[in-house]
Amino acid sequence: MAITLSGDQSIPAPPLSSRLTPAQVWGIVLLAPYLLVFLAFVVYPVCYGLWLARAPSNYVALYNDPIFARAAVNTLIFLVIGINIKMLIALFLSGFFAQQRTWIKWLSVIFILPWAVPSIPTILSVRFMLNPEWGVISHLIFSFTGDDGPNWLNDPTVALTMAIGVHIWKSLPFWTLILITGRLAIAHDLFEAAEVDGASWWQKFRYITWPSMQTLYVTCTLLSMIWTLGDFNSVYLLTGGGPADLTHVLSTLGIRYLRLDQLSLAMASIVCAMPFVLPLVYFMMKRLSR
Amino acid sequence: MKLPSLREVATEARLLLIGIPVFLWTMIPIYHMFLFAISPKEDAFSGKLWPDHPTLHNFEIVFKQQHYFLRDFYVQFWNSTLIAAAVGVLTLFIATAAAFSISRLKVPGGRMVLNLALFTYFIPAAFLAVPMYRTMGNYGLLNNHWSLILAMVTIASPYAIWVLKQASDKLPVELDEAAVMDGATTLQIFRLVYLPLMMPSLVAIGTYAVLLAWNEYLYAFLLLSNDRQITLPVALGNFLAADDSPWELLMTTGFIYALPPAAVYYAFRRYMVGGLTAGAVKS
């Protein structure tokens, strides 16, 4: 190898096929389909997209677009508040579902439904529930108080909260399931020993459960944050970014620019998210490929 | 029969205090959808918790395609099925081949390909949608089912490769060595030793890819637009185009659309929970 690299042509390198074992040749053949898909549908689009977003004027335009700033703030709220609430609930419920009861076992089968059904019909179902005129929630409020209910999706704060709620509804079962797996992996005799010592439930959680689960919990939270950056459905199908484009998040904003035929702005808005995404991705890869 | 002690009753009550809200929280949007599906229009819009005259009339309208929004229902259902099946098959093929190559044949550079795949897996799919849309336009595939199939294979493969690679690593090397001693070729090892042993993971990954494709909304709505090309979720989204949308029909169609994935999920739950959660987060 050193000889060929040094450019000495007097000793020809052996032809490729004789240097590789048949198994390695097959290895390359079998890896080729994925490499082709990767080149054609990941590398090319990403490079092309970056090239489209290369002009600095795009970033000036984004900076001057109040909708972009609002979407960035909304995304942060979604991630920092929404995800942490979701993971805390998941942590709490994982303790609940780890209880040995027949009815809790059945409940856990039902609990997984939001994860198992497609999000489109269920999000639209929530959307109609929140309809100020015909929705069941407004009807209930009217029949109990005689007042009209609030116009849920017409207030940006409430609408964004509802979108976060829909997101939590959809993905809570998945994270709870994973945290249950983590909880069940803790050796049972630790709890028995703590029981004998008369530990309170908080002490058991603080000194047994949490130390064994914290790595898993942090990993899950980070992973959920990365994925939630791409949660298009919860916002788009519930609020459509409205009212007045005040509830966009970065993933719906990119599509909004695309629909307005501002492709370079769409790409630029995604590039702007990369400083947040890439460190998280790097950190996750470090964790998972240990 | 032993009477439960006061303490046991208190514990049970506390658990119920958590269980009942969890049940309601989970079921309300799904029940609401079901309620609309069995309600005549007047009942659905009057906010009743149970219709005065439950009916299957909405299903009849959907199955007979008797509404403007539903005129291509069967075509769209078929599109969804076909695309989901194609994505399942292609993903399984690509990912199994790649996992075998990286994990069993130790192909040079395999580790790097795996890291690239993992990297793709973590980049949110919605961010790739914009450049992907443009790329499909460049390839001349817009409004062609292949665009959605290839896009979904791209999104499903990284995770599939990763899970299958992890599962492959657990198979003992001695099996391959023994097969080689017996004079088996690489392809024979793949077909006769590797595939049968990997079956549970393959079922999990196939199900994952099929469900991912069946449930996909964003890519489907970007890449397909012709009424006879689109998949069911896009058709559901199109209901919202009109101000006086027939919500009871939308919910009925949505209910029908949600049934197959739910059924598949519950049928393969055993594989899904074991195969996927183990791969999803390694603590």
C-alpha cells in the first residue's frame, strides 16, 4: 500500500479483485443498494439544498421576517417546556405501569393506542373537539356555565399549548414504554432491602430508581427533542400555523416557505436550525455507538 | 375470603386515581372519532356524547364513494396499501443486505456507513422534506408513486440497518465459520443461516417500515398531488380545504384508515416491543 501511495509505478499494485476475498466482494455488493439510496436521496438533496441556501441575503430576509423569529421561539418552547413535561409524565407513568395488577396490564394495552394509530385522523379529531361553534368542548362548557367557551385555536398561546398537548398525547406511550423497560431492569432486591430499612417512596426513588435510570432518561429526553424538531403534524394539522402565522415551528415554517415558492428561504430556515440539531445529534451518536 | 386491609384499599384507590385520568386522556380523541363515525351529521355537530340514532350510514357513504371528497376512496386506499407494501419490501431488502454486509462480512468502511446511517436517522425527517421535494422534481419523479416509496425507504432504512446490525452482532460467529467449513458460499450463508435466525427482527423491521409509510403525511402531501395518485392521509387533509367539510365523513374515513395499522401493531406487538425498543435506546 505504501508503495502505491508513493507513486512508484515500477511495482504495479495487485488488481482490486485479487486483494479482496470473495466475502468482501459480496460485502460491497450487498452494501451497494443502501449506498445508492444514501447518495441519491440524502447526499444529493442535502448538498443541493445547501447550495440553494448559500446567498447571505436569505439569512437577512429570515432575520427580518417576524414569523421566523416567532417560529424559533415557539420551537424552543415546544422543546424545552413540552418535552420536559412529557418526559416527567412518562417517568411518573412508568412507575405506575410497572405495578403488578391485571387491570393495569389491560390499561397499558389501551394506553399504547395513540402510538399505534396514525396521527392524522386523531389530530383532526382533536381539532374538531376544539371548534368554538360545534366542538364538544364548547358544547359542554355552554351547558355547564351558559357561557361560550374560549375560541381555543384563535389565541396563539392556547393554540400552541394545544399543539404541545397533541404531541404529548401521541408520543407519551412510546417514551413511557421505554422507561418501563428501564425500570423493570432494576434489581428487585434493592427495593426489598430499602423496604426493610423503612425507606419512604421518595427515598426509594431518589436513591434507587433515579440513579439507575438517569442515563436512560437523559438519552430519551435528548432523542425526543431531536425528533420533536421534526414534528410537523401536531402543529400543521391542528393550527395550520395560525392564527396569523403565530404558531409555526421550524418544521412547519420550512414547508410554509416552500408553499409560497420561496425555496431558498425554506432551506435557509432549516440551515438556521442546524447549530441546535447537530450538537444534539453528535451527542446522541457518541452515546449510542459506545 | 380475606378482606383487604385499609392500607391495600388506599393503595388501590391511589392507583385508580392515576389510572382513570390516563384512560380518559388516551381514549377521548379516539372515542370522539368513533362517535363521529356512527353519528348522523346533526348529532355530530350538536356536541352529544352519544348519538340519539347511532348509524352505520357514514360507512355506507364512504364504501360507496357517495361524496365529492370520497370519489377516489378505493384508489387512494389501494395507493396507501401499495406504497406501504413496497416500502416494507424494499427497506427489508436494502437493510438486511447492508446489516449482513457490515455485521457478518465485516466489509471495509462498514462502520462508517453505519455512522452515516445513524446520522441520517437523527436528522428530523421534516427537515429533509424540503430538499427531498426539490430533488424528486429534478429526478422527474414528482406525482409518481416511486417518489414517495423511495423517500420513505430513505427514511426507514437507517433505523432498520441499525437495529438489524445490532441483532446480527448477537448471532454467534461460529455459525458462519461452521458453514464456511462445510463449503457454503456467502449467499448460502445469507439465505440458509442468516435469514432464518434473523426472522423476529425482520418481522419487527418490516412492520416498522410498513407502518411508517402507511402513516406518513408530510412527504405524501408534498410529493403527490393528483387526486388519483395521493394516499389516504393526504385525502383526509384535503377535506379541510372546504369550509363546510363533512366532518362526520372525514372521521369515518379516518377511522377506517386507522384500523389496519392498529391491527398490525397489536398483532406484532410482541415483536415490536422486543425488537424495536431494544434498538431504540441502549442505556
